[in-house]
Amino acid sequence: SLILHYPADKAEVLGVTLGDQNIPVQHDASNGTLRIGWFDVLPMHLKEGDPLFTLKLRTTSSLINGESITFLLAHDPLIELADGANMVIPAAVLNIGTIESSVGIEKPTLAEDNNIGLMNYPNPFNSHTTFAYHIPVDGKVVLEVYDLLGRKVAEPVNETQTAGDYTFTVDTGDLRPGVYTATLRLTTQGATMSRSIKIVSHK
């Protein structure tokens, strides 16, 4: 059983499924608290980094560029994770992704012109996603994708580019379902600027 807190003014929980499968899980979401209960005589076999649950959400208000929706694990004695022998797993660690606003096909908008911008759509995505980014000056541009364990799983861009806006579509068929971090770095005249966003593969 799990209890999570989330911003009810920003998101509505439409469903909870098991792992990366389309199997509904009993849950209750109200007033910013999500309660998930699941039990099966057949245990799930998970490796580190595998998804335990997948949440289907809908935003309930317009998010500004860069605003995020975060789910936090509650401090509650009712929270319990057990193994296949029904033994409670002590000190279990869960990674919960942060969902950042990424709606529409607009180019990134920046509060200041001397910053870099990065977004992707759709997000979550299935077999492909489109990255859009802005660099304010010429320089070496590197876009890398990391999994929850910090391992680099893709490097779609690694080249020198001129200042401007860029969009390109990436085949993500090799990515397993889960939450990843996409980081854009711009190096110019010995200085480096970076921008990171969370992206979600949902097959």
C-alpha cells in the first residue's frame, strides 16, 4: 500500500496501472492524496529502476512554462511494501518522477533571452518524441538522456550550432517505460549553460 501527496489544483488522477502493464490497480484520489492498494498471490519480479506503478494524469489548470507537478511519498505507517514471501521490505526506496509542463507545439519561451530553453512533446510518449530547444549564442550543443540511475541512454545531439531555435524528432523505441532526464548543455567561450527536463516513456 502506498500513500502519495500531489497538487490537486494542478492535476487529476485518472487511473493507476501495474508496472508498465495496462492492469488497473485499486486506488482512491481525493483532496491531493492518492492511496494505492495492491496484493497478488503471484509476486512481481522487478529489477532496480523498473516501474512499480504507472499513473495516468490530466492537468486541471494551465501550467506555465517550467512549472511542474510533483508526487511526494507521505509519512504514514500504513505505507508498506512486501516481497513475494509477504515479508515487509525494510528501507525500500521509490523514485517518483516530476512532470513538467510540455503542452502544444510552440517553441520554448524564455523569461530572459540569454538563457537556453528545452521542451519535448508529446510527453509522455510512446515510440517517438520531438525535442524543441533554444540557444542564445553559438556554441557546442549536447543533448543527453539519462535514466533514473544516472546512466546515459541516448545522445541525440552533439555538435556545434549557431544561435536560434531547433526542433527534431527522436525514435524512442529502444527506451524502456519509465521516467528519464533530458539535459541540454551549451558550451561557449569556456562557459557552460544547461537545462534539464523530465521525460516519460509510456509504452
